[in-house]
Amino acid sequence: MPASLPFRLARAAVFTALCLGLSIAAHLFAGGPVSAPSAAGGAVLAFAAALAAAGRERPAAVILPLLGGLQVVLHMLFSLCHAAPAAEAAGHAHSGLVPGLGMLVMHGWAVGLTALWLARGEAALWTLLRRLPLRLLRLLVVHALPERAPFSAPSAAEPRAWRSVLLRHAVHRRGPPRRVTAASG
């Protein structure tokens, strides 16, 4: 079943925040600056890609390549937006469009872990949404049905024991012990 537009927008916003946040944090951690226009452009790209994929539940096999592709595009966008002189770029981890082996490994780990995390969250969210109507229906049916009358009605002289539905399964013998006298024990 396809998701409604507000739900799709919320899911796309979460995906964008995670993807863009991971990219900016990794880029800054590696020593590269991130300009506001490149971050804004990256947010638009990530949101557009996430909104296109947010129509229904997506497994890790869809989330992983989407997140990986966006990380590559964001890396290139951030690297293109700050042009450093050749002398400065030599000692810099982001010395061009082609990242080093360490950066590829870190991007791979970050993408893999984030994709698994998002896939697990996606599965949990859709499971909750599938079960929620059934739970609400059960709750409404239980409280809407009248209490069944017992087979043998109590006599009018004997008052009926008033029990709450919530305490139906409670143990009735609980409480402090009865008085102990010297004769009883």
C-alpha cells in the first residue's frame, strides 16, 4: 500500500537529515570545508532522491545503493565547491574528486552501517503501522462490548461482588496476614 504524502515527506526528511548529516560530518572530520550552498544543494538532491523512494517499504537492498550513490554525489559536490591551491591540497585528505583508500573504506563503512540502521528502522516502522489498526480495533471492540451476564444470577438478598475489568485476573488472597492470636498458634 503506498504511503500518503505527509508520511512520505516525513520519511524523506529523516533520510535527508541522516544522509546529509553523515556526509557533512565525515567531510568536516577529514578536514574539508563545507559551504552553505553545497550543503543546501546536497539537501535538495538527497530529499528529491528520498522522496522518490519513500512511497512504500524499502528493504536494505534498495536503501544501500541509494545511500551509497548519494554519498558519492555529495562527496563530489563538497569537493568541487571548495577549490584549494595545489600546495594546500597535497596534505589534505580531500585532495580532489578521487578519494584515497582510507576515505573509500570509511565511506563504505558509514554507508553500510547507516543503510542497515535505516532498513531496520524502516521494517520496524512498517510493522508498527501494519499492526496499529488491528490493535486499535481490538481495543475498541473490547471496550464496546457489554459485559456478559453470568449463567446463574445472584440472589437479590446477596449483593453482587463489584470487580473491575482490570482486576479480573488479580489474586484475591493478597494483603496482610490475618491476626495471629496466642490460641491459634
